[in-house]
Amino acid sequence: MGSSVQIRPPRPARRARPFGRAFYYPLGVRLLLLLALLPACAGQGADPVLEALNRIRAEGRACGGVYHPAAPPLAWDARLTAAARAHTEDMAAHGFLGHVGTDGSTVRERVEREGYLWSALGENVAYGPAQAEAALRAWAESPGHCANLMDPRFVHAGLWGREGYWTLVLGRPGP
């Protein structure tokens, strides 16, 4: 009679995990998702419209008869974009172009409604261009709109377009 004995080699000791696999797996997935989204959110290099707007500001230009030196670059602000969207949607829905909404709101009221505390505000509106870059070029050729684009006080912007209606809101946060 024979017998066979199988001996399993000892397992290496396991390191204790302070939180377990249930913690690390979702964390890793979230980190990978964040890294995948990062290029889309990484400043002005990720957005051709913001790049076009900042190219306009980077070059000194005459707006009407007044020369404006180069201005610092702008950054998108979600609150200003929400204010621009609300006004653009109102203009498109009611077929008008202007700075006062159908509810009587001004840019100041729309921006404050979105929670942006400001020390300087500007607004450009347009009707006609199909693309944002075309709206920016048209504003750069219009003295008053150009002066807004070149105003060095502004550090944030929000832009929205629909059916040829465009609103650009420019701002500087308040104290």
C-alpha cells in the first residue's frame, strides 16, 4: 500500500489592508476617471473658444478711436456661463436682441442670481453668427464690444450661444 502525502507550501503572509479592497477599487476607478477628464478641463489650452478670446485680448488693438493695450487672459466661470445661458435662451425663445431680459433682468441681476459676487461686469450680445469664433470676431470689430473684450479689469468670462443668439458675460469677483 502506498500513501501519498501532498504538502502545500506555506502561503506568504498577507499584509493587512487598512480599508480593504472595497475601498481601493472604487478609489482607483475614480482616479482614472479624473485623469481621463483632466485634459478637457485643464485651462485655456483645452478650449479653442477661450483660446480665441484670449488671443484677441493678447494683442493691443484700437476699439473705435481708442487704443487698448493687451489685457491678461480670461478664465471660464460656470456662474457667468449660467448667466449668459439664461439670457441667450430668453433672447432665442422670444426673438429679441438686447441687454434687458423679458423678465426685466439686467446682467447684474442675472449674475447675482447665479451667485457671482462682482466688482466689475460687462456683457456683449449678438445675433447672427453661427459659431462662437465668428461672434468674437464681430465683437472685436465693434467699438463698444471691443472695449469690453479688452477691459483689463475682467478676469472671468461666460459664453452661451443658441440659434445665432450669443451672450458673453465678463466679470471680476468682488471683495
